[in-house]
Amino acid sequence: MALLQFDQVGICGLAAAVPAQTILSREYTQYFPAADVAEIVAKTGIEERRFAPEGMCSSDLCFAAAEKLISDLDVDKSEIELLVFVSQTPDYRMPATSVLLQDRLGLSKQTMVFDLTLGCSAFVYGLSVVFSLVQSGQIKKALLLDGETRSRVYNPKDRRVAFLFGDGGVAALIEKDPKYGKTFFSLNSDGSKGDLIKIKAGGYRNPSSAESVKEKVVDVHGNISTDEHGSMDGADVFNFVIQEIPNDIARVMEAAGTDKKAFDYFVFHQANAFMNGYLAKKLKLPLEKVPSSIREFGNTSSVSIPLTIVSQLQGKLEGKKKVLLSGFGVGMSWASAVMDLQDCWISDVVEL
Amino acid sequence: MVMETKFIKVIKDALEIEDKNLSMNEKFKEFEEWDSLAQLTLIAELDENFDVTIQTSDFKNINTLQELFDHIQSQK
């Protein structure tokens, strides 16, 4: 059981950047009738999303968020000795985007950097890795950058996924300081469900070909996609979430020796309003403690947890706040954390 | 019988067909209200009311309400 515990390491600030281009779901009707779209939007609760224009990458959003955070907190860049970039939509297949970001951000050549490629669980997974390295005591400050351009991953002619995903990037600054208390992580995986959310082709198992980019009808409902677009079995993803996530939350709370009543906020991966609503109901959580950014940003994969904190909790994190974070999705991969945010700085959301 | 009445109510709520008279021989996947969103709602309602989850692969072999009901019983 991967239950990790850290002490005196914490997030000192968070910033987020989103594309200015706003897609109104109810007007996204070029491939489906408005009535069908309205029915989908009513269920998903996703009214708006941000789409990166051509040429804008996850890394550009992360870069903007990082610059904003560094400037707001007046951070001496020479103290940043670790940068982890979390994404499944990197700039290139190689080199790793984190290395390019080291140079763009003007960080020292002695900075330790690498990419971490997980989906909706990745912010929490990334935090566990960064906390672990920072706790080792040799790193003064670390940047966890997390960006996604999921709008480009799914085919707009596939109604199962066309109305869910959006783009964004975040930066979190992590440091070691006695003012931070203990943090607990539970980290999990189930590769037997690898087909539930998948882009079949374009990697090395099924390389890109003329066939892989061909649009075809993929189900009895007439949805159209290609092997290089993401597919998702929404019903079984839902089953996975309602079976695994309550158990994982119970596990991490038990490890932390705490219970639901102790928390100020529960921040979940923002999948869609139906799933998140049912999860909160199943866990019997008071809704005022479950912030949501689904309405305005949709599902931004790993970015959704920190984007929800930045967009919904600014001005609400003074002093010590106990939060539960839980991310779940593609893999399947899921991770939960119990931590105290101590005067965590939240920058204004940057629009690019 | 009580359980069957509750089951029918859950089906009607999930598919938004409160006014329809339902028999257990009904092939619910042939209803015009049946689509992926209805399936999601039904999965959530069955989890909430009967504490069972129905996988996509299970739905493939279930056609009538009786078969769905029997499947729920077998999972409990």
C-alpha cells in the first residue's frame, strides 16, 4: 500500500493560467443539434471551457502561471532547484518539456527537472514526488508545473467526449519550512482498466499512419473519431470512481488519523457535475466545502484540482486550512492527499 | 415484492418515465429514453438504492427489466 507521509513541507503558493478563448458549450453545435447539446450540458454542468488557440501549448500556460507566481511571491529564481512538469500534452515527444521550461524560466543549470506523464491523478501524484524530494533537505524551493491542452485530444464529432474537456496550466511553489505540518498521500493504479480512457495510436505500440488519422464511425450512436483521438467509456469510468474513490479517501483519512469533520475543503478532480455531485452525495459531504470550477472550465484533467483552488478559494485560505485532494482517471490512476495549507498564496488567474 | 416495487420506481426515476406502466418483461434498452446519459443515471440510482454497480459489459447481456433485477439480486 503506497501510503506516504511527509512533515514540514508545504505549498507556499499557487497560480493558474487559462487561454482567453472561451467556448460556450450550448453554442458548440456545429456537429450536434442544439437540443441534444442542451441535454448533455444539463447533465455535465459544463457551461464554458477554455480552448488554447493554435500554437499555444500546455507549457505556455504553465510558463505564464509560473512567472506570475514567482513575481507575486518575489521568489529568487536561484533558489528554485527542482522543476517537475506534469502533463500528457507535452510540447514534443522529446526532449522533455520540463527541460525546455528550465531555460525559459531562467532557472539555473543545476536545477533538477523531469516530466511526469499521468492524467487526472497527476497533480496529487506530482505533489507526492516533489514533497519527497524536498523533504530530503537539499532543495530550497521546487516548482510543480501542471498543464493540459485536452481540447485537442478529443474529436468534436464524438459526443461522448466533445463537451467535457478544456485547457489550462498551473504552477505550485513548494518549500521546506517548520511552519508546515504533516501531509499524507495514498497513491494507486489499475492497469487492467487501461482501455477505459485511451488514445490508441500515435505512440510506439500503434504508430501514426494514414489509417490512424482516418475518421470513422466508432459506435452504434454514430459518433465519429480516429485512433489518434481519445476514447472514453464514461459508464465504466463512473463505476470505477464510485467504487474506488470513497475507499481511497477513507484510507488516507485513516492514515492521517482524521475524519471528514476536520476538513475545511474537499477538492476533487473536476470530471463533470453529475459524477462529482454523486461522489459528494455518496461521501455525505457538505456542498459548501466542495468547491467546483466545472461550470466555467470543464474537465482540465490533472489541472482541475489546482485550477479549482486558484479560481474558487482565493481569499479563503488565510491561516491554516485542512484540505483533502483527490484525483482520479486515465490509467486508471488515482491519488488522494490530506494536507494543511498554511497561509497559501493564491495569485489571480492569468488569461493568455 | 417490496424490493421489486422499489426497483420499478428507480427505473422510472432514472429514465424519466414516471407515467409509463412497466412490466418486468420490458426491454428497457429499446426505450427511446435509453442512451448513455440514461445509463449513467441508472448506474448511480442502482448504486444508491441497492448498493450494486453494473458494468458496461453486464449491460450487454441484460435485456429485460427482469434480467436486470435478477442481476442485482445476484450481486447482493
